[in-house]
Amino acid sequence: MTYEAVREFAGSWMLLFMFVFFCGAILWAFRPGSSKQHRDSANLIFRNEKAPVPDAEESRKETRT
């Protein structure tokens, strides 16, 4: 392949592929039902071995009773 052929491919089809991949990654990150996973990942650093932070569902059950 010559430089011109690679440049033309990268400028057209690879740009389209990267745009579709980017849109797919954004849709996957903000899909319905992923907020629990993101919340758990965000709170992961606050957990420790001696007293782990309870799951969100367990803490909701405790506050209801």
C-alpha cells in the first residue's frame, strides 16, 4: 500500500468507524440500568476489609424498617 492509499482509507472509512465506535461507547455508558453499576464503582474506594459499606439495597431495607 502506498501512503496515499493509507491516507485515503484513514480519512474516510476509519473516521466513520471511530465515530460509530464513539457513539456506541457513549450509548453503552449511559444505557438504562447502568446507574447501579456506576454508583457501586464510584463507592468502591470507600470500602475496606474490616467494615465494608453495605450495598444500596441493604441500606434501603434498613431505613424502611
